[in-house]
Amino acid sequence: MPASLQDLKIAVIYHSNYGHTKRVAEAIAEGVERQRVAVKILDIHQMDWEFADAAQMIVFGSAVYMGSVTADFKAFMDSTSQRWFHRNWQGKWAAGFANSGGLSGDKLSVLQQICLFAMQHGMNWAGFPIMPTGHSSNDINRLSSFIGLMTQSIDAPPEQTPCRGDIQTAEKFGEHLAELLIAQPPKTYPSKLHPS
Ligand SMILES: Cc1cc2nc3c(=O)[nH]c(=O)nc-3n(C[C@H](O)[C@H](O)[C@H](O)COP(=O)(O)O)c2cc1C
């Protein structure tokens, strides 16, 4: 169990081909930092496994490809099978985010995939309880998602899209997750629950 606030760590693990999902990961991390919790953004192709294993919360994010996590993100998921077997991530908090081109884009399917992945690891799912303020590009949680964070980008550079509301929503998501971790650090982490 973490001794103090200084020991708390959140890993934000993502896959992004064109930078939009990365931009969302950065906004989540910015929100986490506002609560003075240590955070690292980890591209799946440049993993810091030591940090991910030490973190008490892991936030997973993927761009949406064909209504699914990307093939690269799925490869990352599969690469954790030894950690699944040894229950290394059991008892940690998990949360998810998905970015797509379409307004819906079937992001729900991606968040459900990520949630199921976290359940396989025995993690505890943290949803997204922040109420929508409306549905315009300046609104918070404009896509009205509660299982995790949804953002949408158009075909323009990541500095311009996702919209301001989505980026602010991502920051609030990060703040919320850090507050949750501070209030409820996982007490059983890292528990081993192989039946003997
Ligand atoms: C092969 C491929 C499949 C895609 N499938 C979907 C999809 O099912 N739904 C959707 O809304 N957008 C889809 N898109 C658009 C991507 O979701 C969008 O470009 C991506 O989220 C941008 O994120 P990135 O900059 O982090 O890569 C697809 C894009 C590609 C290249």
C-alpha cells in the first residue's frame, strides 16, 4: 500500500497514429498534475513497464479503428498476458479513453473492450461521472459518456482538434482520477488471487 501522497502514480498508456489521442492523453496528465499526483504518459511503442507496474492507477486510451481499439493497441493488450497470469496489476485502478473521427464512431465499443481488458487483469474500473454541460464544442462531456472519456477529432492537426470542450473534459477526467486515487488508494494492491 502506498505510504503517502508522494508514492501515488498514474500511468496513461495510449496508442495514437496521428497525434489526436496523444493530445488527449496529455490533457488527462495535465489534470492529474493539478492534483499533485505523479503521472507518466506512455506510448505503447515506448513502454516504461517499471512505471506502469508501480502505478496504482493505469489509464488506457486508443484511437478507434473499425469500431475497435487499433491493432497496435490490441497487440499491447496481448503483450500483458504474463502480467495477467501473475496478477501483477490486480487491485490497481483502471480507466479508459477513446478518440474517433466520427461523433459516435463506436467509441463505446472501444471503452467496453478496455474495461473488459482491465477486468481480466482484476483491476477496479473508474468511470467518468462528470455531467455533460451541453453538446457544443465548448461543453464538458459533450458526448455524454459515463463508462470512460470520449473525444472526437476531425481531419486537422492535433493542435486544432479535438475541440476545446473535449480537451477541457480530458483535463477534468485527469483531475477526477487523481482525486479518486488520493481518496481511495487501492488497499489490496498488489494482491495475488491464484486459488491454491
Ligand atoms: C483504419 C482506420 C479505421 C478507422 N475507423 C474508425 C471508426 O471505426 N470510427 C471512427 O469514428 N473513426 C475511425 N477512424 C478515424 C480515427 O478514429 C481517427 O482518425 C483517430 O481517432 C485519430 O486519432 P490519432 O490521431 O490518435 O491516430 C479510422 C481511421 C483509420 C485510419
